[in-house]
Amino acid sequence: MSTPVKTIVATGASSGLGFELVRQLLTQQSQAYNFILGARDIPRTQAAYDAIKFDSAKHRVTILPLELADLEITKTFAQQALQSLGQDRVDCLLLNAGMGVGVDKPGRHGSKWCENYIVNYLSQHYLIHLLRDKLVSSSSRIVIVSSGTVRKIQDPSALDRELLPNPGTTGLEMYARSKFVQLLSVHWWRRQLAGAGCKVLAVSPGLVPDTKIWEGSGIKVSMDMPDAKTVSEGTDKVDAGAENILRAVTIDDFPEDPEQVFLTSWGEWWPKDVYAKSLDQELQDKWCLSRDEIEREEGVS
């Protein structure tokens, strides 16, 4: 009896951690996968996956245009992904894309928010809205790649102004702020989808210097830093004690407490006191806009 094909829709799989994760799964012998991936540079991404020389009779990789800085393109990606899926279910939605560059200008199409906020949070939150019916009918797992930098947020009430384009703001500051709001989204979606059989969780891959996320940020990261991991350690070496995205995609042993949703980079569930500020439901409701609110405020047709 053959094993059913598993379908994963993913952002941030053109290079770095996301690419390595997909590569690992494409080389597995026992499980067939259908990947629907969003990418800015289709030819380069296609060439990277062609170079893996995976078994195309067993696995399928579909690469669709996606630019998370543009919510119109995000909407088109969702439509094309649903068309590609047809009647097939989605086993996992993996939201891995992110940027670490500090920006001092508004997002595209006149958004008042900085581009870091649009890419790291709003566009991917919007994507869940767009795919919601399919995710619910599939009882999908939603894995959102977060960061330990959320611990840097001391005063969430200041985010209203701190996520606006602020000249001189560092990439790390904007990254932490946008990732904190993204974590609010993890909790919000867990609550929204609680009765649908969907699992929503966050995972920190740890400090992985050899990714493109810090390009142009002015932040110096290297393998000499404490707890730094290679790309492969950030994705597949669970037995080494480093938490990883692959574990979040495949794990079955979840905590009994539904609010304990954050896998650390060393393979454990973070105690809630570490991210206590993000457990405020009023704060979650404030930042986690509905689909209609996003389209109205961001001018999405």
C-alpha cells in the first residue's frame, strides 16, 4: 500500500534554510512530496531545484511568482496555489520568508508601515487568510518561522510608531519588532482555527549566519558567534540538540497547554514566560487584522 503524497505550500524556500529543508525532504526515500513554492526569481529558483536531481516521478515541485512586499502579488500567488492544488489537501503551510534590513521608507503602494513589517508579518498573515478555507478543509499544520529576537520587545504599546519607517533604525530592531507581531499572529490563528483541527506553531531555527536574511542590514553575523549553526543544523539535526524547521513540520508530540506554541532552536518547547507579552489576547486582536481590513487599509483590489 503506497503512502499518500504530502503537500507543502511554502514561502522562503528559494535559498538558505527553506531551500535546505525542501532539499532534505526531496531526498527522502519513503515519502512522496508535492511542493508549491513562492519565489521572486523563478529561473534562479527553478535552476537550484533542478540541480538537486530529485526523483520527479515521485516528487513534484511547482514554483510560482511571489513578492511578499507586494500584497497584490501575494493575493495572485494564493489564487495560483489554490488552482494548482485543485482538490488536493494541504498538509503544511510553511511561512519561512523574512528580511532583516532596516528600512526608512514606507512599504510599496503607499503603505504607512515599513517594508520589514509587510514582508515578515502582514503579507504572510494575509496569505493565511487567503488560503484559510483550504487549510481548514485539510486540517493543515501551519508552521511560522519566528525568532528569539522577540524577547527584545519590552514595550509592545510602542509598536504603533516603531513599525513605521524610522530613519536610522537598525535591521535587528525592525526584525525583532516585526517578528513579535508575527508571533501575535501565531497565537491569534491558533485561537481562530482551534476547532478546525489545524495546528499552528512557531519555530526558531537559531542563529544561522549563512543565510541571506541579513544582507544589507549592516549587522555582522558569523559562525564564531555563540550558538551559531550551519544551514543544515538549522533544518535537520534534531539529534544535535538544535531546534529546526524540519522538526516543526513533522513533530507529533505537542504540549498539553495550547498556548505553548514556540519550538526553540535547541529542540524544546519554550516556557510561556519567555514570550509572555505576546499572550495578551487584546494585543493579538489589535494587530491581527481581518482579510477585509488588510485589503482596505493596504489598497488591495
